[in-house]
Amino acid sequence: MVHSSINITSIDLSEIRARVDKTLMDGLQLDMSTQDCAKLLRRQVNTKTNLVIMFVDINNSTQLSLTLEDSRFALMVQVFAQEISNIVFGYDGYVFKYEGDAVIILFPAMYDEALACRNALNCSMAILEIVTQVINPAFKTSDLPEITVKIGLAYGKTLVVVYGRSFVRSHVDIVGSSISMASKITSIAKPNQVLVGEQIYNTLLSSADSKSFLEKNKFVKVKLDLTKWKYPSRSDAEKKYQVYEFLRS
């Protein structure tokens, strides 16, 4: 599938709000299949593929699940997942998995790694805007609690594997440090914070095409608790893996 890139400024928030309102009343409005991602990965089986991996996780979801009826909590998660899935396609991303209250997204970087990093970061900002400007006001109108999200991104080579003999029918998955680091990075993010791994930052720094992007955005190194954060840097094993907060200037 070929996706056409979009910018958050071109997103019709009123159209999204109308769909969210309808979803809250009548159920899911969009197909949320992960088949496109599976097709992409099946073409890369048994090879190491450059991917930007993004986790988007609802903050304090356990507390929400304990205070709401199951059906109402499920509806909130469905709205969240539907709108995240919809916006991802506009940034050349693919939904890899839905895991409870989290969505895992892949941005292929086989041909232009810096572009994939920029797409993923722009997508993260679009997600935050949709959550704060559309989803939460709709939840409030429906007497549902507002949500915050944690977003973590990492980049690197990831091995694509299948669990079975059939490339067509068997489960396809990815293995490698990038998906593990994306999960770890997300776990230390604060509400509505976007954290990125060092390889994304380094890739953009070394890209001439990313000069304008770096001028318009800011990366702030996160001060990590080194008694708990023991992961080695991918570029220098004697140093710890660096994490940056991504901010619009």
C-alpha cells in the first residue's frame, strides 16, 4: 500500500470529531486490520529491516479499567485505537499490533531512514493534538474521563521472522533491540510526552535533508536514573543509551 504523507495542519479536526462522536454512539467506524503491515513484513522475512518503531500507550489505563464499567472502558480504548490507526496511515506508517491499551506502529526506513524518522515524529505530534483537541473533548461530553498518552520511539535494524512453515499463513513478527528499546522508552515517558531513542536523533543530525526539521523542533536529553537504566549505547558500548524528549519549538 502506498500512503500519501500529510501534515497536522491539514488535518480536518472537525471530521475526526464527527467520527469520534459517532463511534461513541454506534461503535467503531473504520476497519482496523493489521493485514497491510503483515504483508509488508512478509516481503522481508528472514532479513534485517530498518524500521522506526513507535509505542503509543494510554497512561494509567489500569486505574481507568478499575473505575469504569468494562464496556465503557473498552469503548474508550476502541476510540483511541481507531483514531491512532487512522492518522498513522497519513505518515507512511503501519499498525503492527494492538496490545490492550497500546498501539505499536512501524515506519519503514529501508529507502530513506531520515524521512521515516521525521514521519514518525510528525505523527507523534499529530497524535497528541488529536488526543487533546478531539478525543478528550468528546469523552468529556460523553461523561468519560480524559486520557493522556505516553509515546516512545526507537530506530534500528529489526529481524523479521515467521512462526511456522508457511510464509502466507504463519504468524509474522519482528525481533531485535529496537522494539525492546521502544517499549522501555515508553515506560519512562511522562503523560503526553514523546521520547525518542538516540539512533533517531543521530540519524536526523547526520541528514542534510533534516536541517529544516531540526531548526523547527527541539530535542532535549533526558536525565536518566542510571541505577535503573542500564542499557548500552548502540554507538558506544562504554556509554549508556541516550533518550531525548521531542518538542515543537
